[in-house]
Amino acid sequence: MTARAELADEACSDLISRGYSRRSLGKVLSLFAAAPALGTALAAPAAAQAATGMVLIGANECWTGPLAPGASAAADAIATGNRYTGSQRDAFAKAVASVEGVPAGHVMAWAGSSDPMARIIVTYCSPTRGLVVADPTFELAESVARYIGVKVAKVPLKADYGHNVKAMLAADPNAGVYYICTPNNPSATLTSLPDVEWLIANKPAGSIVLLDEAYIHFSEARPGAYLAAQGKEVIVLRTFSKLFGMAGMRLGATIARPDLMAKTLRYDGMMASYALPNPSLVCATASLTEAKLIKARRDEMIAVRTKSLLLLDKRGIEHVPSDANFFMVDWKKPAKEVQAAFAKENVAIGRSWPIWPTRSRVTVGSAAEMAAFDAAVVKLNL
């Protein structure tokens, strides 16, 4: 039996021992074969790609590309594209560790954050240990859980739009994963770290708090990586698709105790985190320590966001306070109709969520893109 076959056999035995049916095994293992496309394959579909000429402010992408030092490093790496990754991966882990104050061994690089998120759900949830999420939140964790037959509990956000951690624990006191996205997608709001700490301290032993900080660099809030450095049962997810402008380059990271992530690799081994392109790794590594450039990009976004939100305020249009590069607007009418109206003005805004059918998510684009959004708001008399 080959090493890969032995790994698959061990993975199947583990899944069955945790209550998965044999019928579920194919679905579980297929997730990792399709890992690069997980975000689009399982999450609720985003708005269709707009035609050329449309203002694209619906997908939470950054309005511009990688930071200049990262772009330069990536361009240089093309010349060594004939080599496998090795030292580049180690340098990336050390860069994350130096910025976050965690051991380098706690850092793993991934082709985006969808793959590790799916692994964490498969590893720590089961037919007897469910998933708890906020409502609304980013749907990938829920989609993976439902796909493999894991029970999902959805808990509405609090009045201040933070995660209601006490209600989340009460919703399933024996869950395998408690998912917290902060700043939350789509509300763009923070959940306080004391609340996260409370959940970690009171959750059942062996379960995981999955802390998704995809948008943390757009906020001035303290990141949660210190919780991983303390050895807690928490896994912090990061992506370079947002502030760092690398959505098309597919790079993410997990920050966690090494043993917590090692369990997620039993399905296809270390290749899951090793098969990464050099340009993406060096781009991220060169960008991470550019504190002044990161702040400048965040400040640019905040200035543009503030201008659009002031217009909404002036027109009496409600919106949720934002700590990210997007915001939720309550049109007081079906959001799908408003989205269609914006499309006719060549502005592609984001979608709504079932719990908020009159609200649309709007990504903060460039100054010119948001000027087009503002003009559409006025023209449509919203």
C-alpha cells in the first residue's frame, strides 16, 4: 500500500470513528481535492462577475493590487519559478511570527483561507459535534458543515452587531467548532476579544474557536493571534486577499498550536500547505512588515468610506457602523431590487443575506469607484 493510500485509509478510519457514515466519506475527501475552488463551490454564490466597464464594489476585494514591495518581490520570484518552495515558506512563517508575536511553528501558509477552514470543520466537527455560527456571517463554514452532514446552529448577532458568544455556547454546548468572524462579514463589525476569551474559557474541551480575521488589517483593533501564542484551543485564520490586494494570488495563513493544525493534515498530508507558488509567498512576506504602507492603505479606505457614509447619513439611509472595507446599507426595500437598479447604473454592489433581506453589502472601492456609487445613490433617489 502506498503512503498516500495508507493516509487515506487512516483518514477514513478516523472519520468513521467520529460518527461519519461511509456515504459521507466521499464528500469529506472530495473537499480537499477541490480545495482551491472551495470558496466559490460551497459558499453562497456572489454576484456574477460584472461586464467590463462596471464599477465592481460587491466582492470585498481590495481596490488596488499588492503593496509595492510585495509586487516587486513577486516579480523577481518569477525568475526562480522553476524551483519548488522551501525557504520562501519558512521566511513567510517567520515574518508572520515577528509581526504577530507568536512562535514561527504556529504559522502555516495555505492557498487562501477556504482550504484550512474546511479542514477545521471536518476535523473538529462530526455528526455528534456540531458547528455554531453567527447570523449573518460568512457562509463557507456553514456550507462545508451542511455538505458533510454536520448539525449547524445559527445565532443572531447582538444589538451592537457583535457575536453573542454566550448564546452561541448555549445553542450547542457540545459543538466541535465555534466560528467567529471579526470584523464580521457582512456586518463589518467587531466582536470584543474579552468575549472571544470568555468563549474559549467556557467552551467544551477539545472543541475549537475558529477566529476568522480576514479583515483585521482594515481595523485598528487588536488582533487575536496572542490567544494562539498562549496555547489556547483557538485557530486564527488570515488571508492576503483583502488589504494586501492578493485575492488572485491565493494565499492565506493559520496561526495556532502546531498539534491543532497537524490533525487537519491527516486527509492528504503536508502537501496541502506546501504546494504554494513562490511569487505569492514572497509577495506576502515582503508586505507583512510594511507597517507604514499598511496604515496608509487603511487610512485611504477609511477616508473614502467616511465620505460615502456621510452621504448616506445626509439622505437618512441607515447603515451598520463599519470596521472593514465594506458596509451594510438598509434600503428599507428588497435589496435585490436595489442591486439591480445599481447595475443599470453600471455599479455592481454586493448581495443581501436571508436574515437581512433589505440590506446590501457594499465594498469600499477607490475614490473614483465610490464617487460612482454616491452618484448612483443620488440619481436613484434612494
